[in-house]
Amino acid sequence: MMKLYVETKRQVADCILFYRLGDFYEMFFDDAVMVSQELGLTLTGKECGLPERAPMCGVPHHAVESYLNKLVQNGHKVAICEQVEDPKKAVGLVKREVVRIVTPGTNLDTDDLDASRNNYLMCVFCLGEKSGIATVDITTGTFLVTETDSRRKLRDEILRFSPAEIICNDAFELTGLNLQEIKDQTGATIFTLDSTYFDDEECRQSIKDHFHVGNLQGLGLADMDAGVAATGATLRYLTETQKTKLENLTTIEPYSIGKYMVLDSFTRRNLELTETLREKNRRGSLLWVLDKTKTAMGARLLRSFLEQPLVDSEEIEARLTAVEELNQNAITREELREYLGPVYDLERLISRIAFMTANPRDLIALKTSLGMVPAIKTALQEFQSPLLSSIREEIDPLEDVCSLIGKAIVDDPPVAVREGGFIREGYSEEVDHLRSAKTDGKQWLADIEAREKERTGIQKMKIRYNKVFGYYLEIPNSYRGEIPQDYIRKQTLVNAERYITPELKKLEETILGAQDRLVQLEYDLFVELRNKISDCTLRIQQTAKALAQTDVFCSLAAVAERNRYVRPKINTRGAIDIREGRHPVVEQMMSSGEFIPNDTVLDNHKNRVSIITGPNMAGKSTYMRQSALIVLMAQIGSFVPARSADIGIVDRIFTRVGASDDLASGQSTFMVEMSEVANILRQATKNSLLILDEIGRGTSTYDGLSIAWAVVEHVADTKKLGAKTLFATHYHELTELEGKIPGINNYCIAVREKGDDIVFLRKIVRGGADKSYGIQVAKLAGVPDDVISRAKELAAELSDSDITEKVQEITETDEAERPKKKHHKVDEVDMNQMSLFDTVSDADIVRELMEIDVSHLTPLDALNTIYALQNKMKNRWSGA
Ligand SMILES: Nc1ncnc2c1ncn2[C@@H]1O[C@H](COP(=O)(O)OP(=O)(O)OP(=O)(O)O)[C@@H](O)[C@H]1O
């Protein structure tokens, strides 16, 4: 046995080998040591003909999937070796072979996967500057392919898909991409394949064979040499690991990277698109606000919308029109959402069917889901927009498949296909007969006994059973002369004789073999049915896709209605004009008070760069992120949180927000900040939107200010970059640039001084703030009083020698040429806003206090809320 094991292990040297022996899967040698360490299993030894016993550990076969999943999640490949029938030998003879290889990107055990995200395997083929990227999710049948000439875009694509596994040629490691960063950010395991996987001719042939086409033109792959290599290698890798036909990969979708807005991983993270920056929670992300989908397919599609906003105005408008129609016809939309409720994950179900791992319950889930499809298709008739009409066209009611399952499988079947008991009565005569044999057998025997008594007149005959003869007729010796000729004598006892008849033996066979035959027959019928459904994979996949889209657009429309979003206008002039915009997440997370809306005006001319100043905690970051999120939402086809919004399409959004240490890569906070800045300045175009928050704060004041200054000059200069930019800073000196460089405007977030304290007004106004109020905010945060007083003393001393003078030297220009700077005394701004605070009553304040959901407040929000309430109270009593 050990010899066979060692031979098998040699074939799958890069895998952990799970070797089935009886009811256990066993591992030996290094595999055993590694698995025992990673899974905490006991390590024992086995005689192997060597002086030392072979290290060994094992897992019971019924629990193998969970052990296997853990290993795969840890980045291992696992090969399963089992006994299979040997077609070359006589029936019943078996051989051992590897039946399946499970890897992180090819794990089919969907129960252990997050339904709201894809499990991608990505194949990267690099040749010179070019890379072909094939991305596949075998649990859903998604298969995408693209090419790029840019390393940066390759990295962005990898990070965008966040694959569980990357397979590549050896040139990938030479691309200069930071593989550790890729592994850290995606959690992907990277395996390098040998060059034979990427052989051009073989790749072309395997693609043609798989998709049953004569040439690659029809698949859209004709001009994609690198894409073809990546696709061909993917098909070979999947065939080798799955050891079966890849029936659910029915289509391949070539796409161009330029079709989508570029969002690098920092931006996705900083804007908290799918999870929050710190806790990595879904709650608090944009996805959390927008995802009111009813199906797992819809949830996955919406996530991919967020990760790849569009740049084509027609496509964006088409989505917006669909959302608008669903928004206006709320009754039918809610009807649709109700119909979508019972729809299971059709994409994953059909993959399980194609890979022959689906059980009877999966088929019932499919039937339940398909049962909703005709109603969804009918409801969609109410909508006329081109996108919703084409979605309706794509939906196949699949009534044939639904009724086939309905006729064949009972409504509440057992999970295990080997237990039987799931074929519906009336579907197969034989099944019905075998079932009756089990339950009606006794009656059949009684009927025979009665009939034979009648026929022979032997009233004392009895049908009995023993293990030696099975069923027999026992007749007392006194009737010996009346025994019919067709009775076959089997045994003579002292007082009686035992007989059998052909009829009795046949019945015995039926009764005794019924259970085994029934289970086998039900299994065969199930496999036949599963294969029939598998033939409909493409139809089911197309319908699933259409249902996922319906779900996403309904969700966007429902969220728009619930949160009072408006349809944005889309323009290609590059002008962004958001009136009374709100932060989609912060406004949902607020447990008390109202979110204060703000305007954003940016264009490619007079309003290119906004320098935003204001105290800490004033709301600068919130304002900048909300502007970026509104642009992004518009470009995925969503309504936006604003009174009105005119959005000039941007090709990229870049953010540099806050300080983030990257200790793992040995980089300091400032180093990380500067590499992000460098990346932005190199990658951004004049059609990009830049969100730069406190550039340069991670170093000394002079250096920081100089860097921030130079960056502003660079982004504002149309000869250099000229990108639309929101730039928040505590360097008030930067406000000097307004009027000096065209396109730069100062804004500040207003606060009001109240004695020694400040009131946050959250309103953005033109002009620069003239004070930073850092000490007041420190006081708010609970810094001890003596430290605060000392800080005030020092601030008074330092103000005389502050760097403003220095800056004025640098910026010395003809004052007459400069437009008058609009420095606001914050006390003067927005008095309307302030009166809001002054007119509340005690009862209002108490009510507001009572309504606070303390369990959902962060400490900072709590502090803010208490402070706001306290101020209202102070205002009231000082006014009284
Ligand atoms: N428009 C608004 N309406 C209501 N609350 C707001 C608004 N803007 C911001 N806030 C609240 O103020 C808090 C602080 O905002 P934010 O972090 O944007 O301030 P900041 O000016 O960037 O601070 P810092 O300079 O210290 O980074 C937010 O957590 C949010 O709860």
C-alpha cells in the first residue's frame, strides 16, 4: 500500500494527498506532519518497511470536507485519492486514483463560501509588457478575459477581483509587481505553472474544443494572444483539478479594462466601498447602504458594480433609466422584490448540477426558484426602458425544467442521495412497485396464503420465513396426500413439510431486495434527471443573470426611494455640480441630529482645485468622501444623495486619506503616504477626481507644507496634470494660492466660536479658515485642562514667529493683481445655520437625547453628540 501511496504522491507532488483507506482519509510523511500541525490532529506512525515508522494522521471520511476546506483556505492544494472502478478490468474490480484536486480558486464546496462574493481563480500570462488575464468562478460559471499593456492596470485588476488563487507563468514574478502586497491584500495563493500550459497552439485548440467553435473570432478572442494563453491555461488547469468536463463554463466574456473607471485598492479601501477601513465590517460601507438585494446573485452583481463603475455615458444612462422606472412604479417593483425573495442562488445551483454534486434538495431549491420566474417575467412587462425590456427578453421561464423536477422529486427530500426516498410517486412504475413491496409485502403474502388454502383446500397451511429458505409454505403431515404438483419440497420435519413455489420465491426476491434496489433505482433516476437539467445549463445561467440584474436595479430603486436620492444628470464636459449633497453612509449611521448637506462644484476651468480648510472634526473628510461617493454612485447607475447632481464622468478616482501605517512591509506612515501620492500623480489624468486629505502632515511642518504646496501646484497646472481635486489641509498658508494659480478656490467648513469653545456647523463656505481650533478640539477629546492651558500659552508665543511670514516671502506677488482673498471670520458666516441651534426648546433637546441609539455610537460620535446637545442647552440658557 505504501508503494502505491508514494507513486500517487509523486504524481501530485505540490498537493497534500488525502488517501482514502476504508472509512478514513490518511496522510503520510511530510503531509501528515503539516496537516497535524495546521488542523491540530494527532500524529501517529505506520509500518512502511523502513526502520522508522512513517508519520501518519487521518480524518474520518464523513467530515473530510471541513478539514479540506480549512487547508484550502490556508492556501494549500489537496489531492483526493479514492478507489474507482477500473473500466479496463472485469466489473467490480477497482483501482486507486486521484479523483479531484481542490485548490483555493477551484473549491466547489459552496456551503463554505460567502454567497455575496465570487470565489475567483485568476490566470495571468505575462509576455513582455503585455499581460493576458483570465478570471473564472467555477461556482457560478463566470469566465472573463482581458489584456493590458500596463503593469499598474494588471495590479489593479488583480486587486479588483481579489482572487482566491492566481496561476501564472514564470514571467509574472519578473513584472516588478509587489507579490507580497498582492498576497496580503487579496489573500490569494500564487502558483506558477510550467510553460507547457501556455503553449499557443494547444491553448487555441483547447478553447475551440471547449466552446465547440471552429475559430476564436466568434468568441471575441481573435486579437488577444496573451488572453488566449491565459484562457487556455485556465481550461487545462481546471480540467486537471476537477477531473471532469467543465459543463458550466458555457460562455466567455472578453472585456476591455478601459470600459470601467479605474479605482485602485487604496481608493476602494479609503472610500469604504465594501467594508469599513478599520474594523473591516460590511456595516458602515457603501455596499451596506446600497445592498437591499433579495438574492445572492444580485448581491454579487451589486458588489461588482461598485468595484467597477462605468465610464460610458450611454451605459450609465441606460442603468439610470431602469432605476428611475423602477423607482416610479413602486408597486410593481415591490411585487418583483417579493417574487425574487424565494429565488435561490441559481448560478451556484446550476454549477453544482453541472459538476454532479447537486443533491435532491438542490433540485427542489431550483424548482422553487424557477417557479417564481414566470411571475417575474410578467411583472417586468410593465416596464418600457430598453435595459429592463432586454432583461425581460433574456428571461426564459424554464417551465419545462420546473415541471420535470416537480414530477420527479418530492417536496421535502432528504439531503443524502444514497438514502433514497425522494422520487415522487407516479414518476416511475418500478419505484412505486418496489416501495409497495416494502410496505405491502405482508399483505401480498397473506393474499397468497389465502388463495392457496382455497385452491388446495389445505386450511392449515402457513407461510413462514427463515434465513435458510426464505419464505416457504409449511403444511402439516396430515395433508401430505393433497400437496399440489407445483409445490417444491425443501424440508421434512417430524410433523410437517416445507415447500416453496416459484411465485413465492419471486415475491421473496421483490420484498427482500426491494430496499437495495429501490435506493439504486432512485439514484439512477436522480442522475438521469440531473443530467437532463445539466443540458439546460446555458438557459438557466442566462435567466440567472437577468434575475440578478433585476434584483440589483430593484434594490437601487428601493434604496433611492427610502433614502430620498435623486437621479443624477450625466455630462461629458467634466463638470461636477452637486447641490446639497450628503454622505450616503454617514447619514445612515447618524443616530441623532440631521446630516448637514453641502454643495460641490468642480470643473476643468475655474473650479479645478478646492483647498478645504477648517478645524479638526469639522467635517472635511466627510465632505470630500461624500463628493467622491456621489460621483461613483452616479457612474454605477445609482441615484445619489443630493438635491440635484450633474456629474461629469471621471475616468479614475484617487484618494489619499488619513495616515495608514504599513508596518508589515516595513514602511513608515510618511513613506506610505508619499508612495500613495507618487502613485496618484503618476496615474491620474485630467479627467480624474483626486481626493487629497492632509498631504504632508506626516513630516516636519516646513517639509510637509512644501510638499503639499508643490502637489497643489502640480495638480492645478493644466500643462502638468490639471485634474479636479479636493484638497483638505491644516496648512492655512495654502490658501495663499487662490488667485495665484488659476482654477484654485478656497473653501472652509464653518464653525462658530462660543467663548472658549467651538460649535461645528458642518457647512462648507467659500474662503479659507483663519484658525485651526486644534486646542479646542483637543479639549473636546478630553485632553487634561493643564495641558490645554499650557498649549494655549505656547500657541500665543508661537504665533508671532509662525511660518506664515515665511510663506508670505515665497508668495510675494503684486497684491494688486490678486483678487481679494475671502477669509471668513467664522462668526460671520451662515447665521441662518446658527439660528437653527438657538430656537430649540428644552423638550426638543430631551427628545433628541432620548432618541439616541447609544449602542450604535462610536466614542467619537458620542462625544460629538453630547457636545452638540450641551451646546444647544448652553445656547438656550444663555439666551434665556
Ligand atoms: N455634514 C455633516 N453633517 C453632520 N455631521 C457631520 C457632517 N460632516 C461630518 N460630520 C460628523 O463629524 C465627524 C467628523 O468629520 P470629519 O472626520 O470629516 O472631520 P475632519 O474635518 O476631516 O477632521 P480631521 O481634520 O480631524 O480629520 C464625522 O464623524 C461625522 O459624524
